[in-house]
Amino acid sequence: VPLSEFDLIDRYFTSSTGPRDDVVLGIGDDCAVLRVPDQRELAVTIDTLVAGVHFAADAEPEWIGHKALAVGLSDLAAMGAEPAWATLALTLPQAEPAWLGAFSRGFSELALAHRVQLVGGDTTRGPLAVSVQVHGLLRAGAAMRRGGGAPGDLVYVTGTLGDAGLALLAEQGLYVRDGCLGGLREQLHRPSPRVAEGLLLASVASACIDVSDGLAADLGHLLRASACGATLYLERVPCSEAVRDYVAETGDWSVPLAAGDDYELCFTVPEEKQAVLENLALDFSVPVTWIGLLEPQKGLRCCQADGRQLAAVPSGYDHFAGGD
Ligand SMILES: [Mg+2]
């Protein structure tokens, strides 16, 4: 029996997240009505995940639900915003209860963990695609931007880079390894947005971006916005043992620098705030690593352990670049 749109929303999403007391009206009316506190600003972002582009059509629905929300939370983290509300637009070939139940579980678990309430949505019949808009709260004027970096600032990154990229290569059968790449799949399918870290960083970082399309591309956005360049010290780029082995075997830096889907934060800190940052970072759930320096000379230079520069910096994934 096909479910109507109303049944879908009601059955799977109405009470799966929240409740927050700043939601005046949630799911069920023509609009949600939300209360933004005085002296706060709203940070808003939307992401769409399309089957066959961002995930396999037969991927675990629980992972899709998790990731659809996680990518938006990662953007809020990059601004130093505190997550509050989300809306969801779901395009489905058919309404399959088992799929919807698992999707909703993945979405709701992450939403509850970050005190996000789903306040509205839309369902449509069509090829599988998921759009999630998230809303976060900022102290007025306190948003971390991409454009605040200056020459002399130190470049940092949270966590490790390349785990999701290597997991994808392994899933595609392009990298075959004895032993366990299983732990990396968690990073690919169930990334942990660095929300708590972003909130703390807002007081010390001069600029910040989340690493979704690969460090080289996303740091490149930060550099252009900040009107400067940078040198990265490759031996300092934090990698798991598996990624380190892969780079050592292949000489290919594109996994940690350009594969994307890391959802870590890349940020810059003025030198005089380095001690404050490193003290703050003791409370983080992931390490932060100093990986480079902002410089007046535009562009991104990657310095290898022997002091020589990488001839070509691997670039990130661009959906509209065409080609292969
Ligand atoms: Mg982003």
C-alpha cells in the first residue's frame, strides 16, 4: 500500500528529533515558526545528496540518513555555529517502510546527539535524492569566515585526512590490502561533524572551512577568500596508519589531499594565539595538528619531507568540472 505524503512525515519524522523549546511550530503546518534569541544570528546551509553521485543507490539507508545531516552540521561547525533546526526534502522512487525506518534512524540519532530538531520537510516521488537544510545559532558578529586569515597565521586541521577516500578506493576494488580497512569505512559512511570543536575554535581562529572536497581544494577556498597563499608541510599532514602506508607505497598524495569526504575542520590561528589554541584543543575529541603557514605569495605549495615541493598539488572533486 503506497503511503501518502502525510503518512510518511507523520510516521517516520514527526517525533523523531527534538523537542526544543525555541520551536514555536514544528512539522505539520504550512511553515515552521522558530524563535531566534536576542543578540544571536542564524547560520543556514543546504546540501543535496543524489543516489549514484554521492552514494550508491543500494547504500545502507541508515548511513544515508546520517550523512545527509552530517554534511550540513559540518558546515555549521566551520562557522562556529550551534546547530538548532533542520528541514528535509526527500525524493523517493517509492515509499518503502524498511528503507524509511532505517533512514530516519540514521538521521534522528545524529540529530538527537546535536540537539537538532527536524521542523519541516517535503516528500516527492522521483529518483532517490535527499536535501537537508540546517540552521544554527551564532553570537552576533562571531561567525568564523573563510576570509579572515593573514600571512603569518598558522594552518591547522582536526583529526586525520584521507580515511574516507581510502575506504572508497577499497570499496571500488582499486586498493586491495590484507588486514583491516574496515575502520575507515565508518569515516566514509558515518562521518562525525566537528561541531563542539567549531564552537570552541570561534574564539581563536582567524578563518575556518570544513574539509568536504579535499584539503587542497578547501584550503584553496580559504586562501582565495583571505587573499593570501600557504605552504603545507606534507610530513605534518595527519593520516591514519592505513593512509600513511598507502602514500608510502604509491607516492600518491591525492588520497589525503584531494579525495574529500573528510568532514574535518581546516582553520588558521594568529601566531600569538597558538598557546591558547593548543590549550583549548586539550578538550577536543580529536587532535588538532599544525600543518602549514599562511604567506603573502598566492597559491598553495606542498613541501615534502626532503624540502622539495610537490610538482603538482592534487585538486579536489568538482561536480561540474566534467571530464572523467
Ligand atoms: Mg563547507
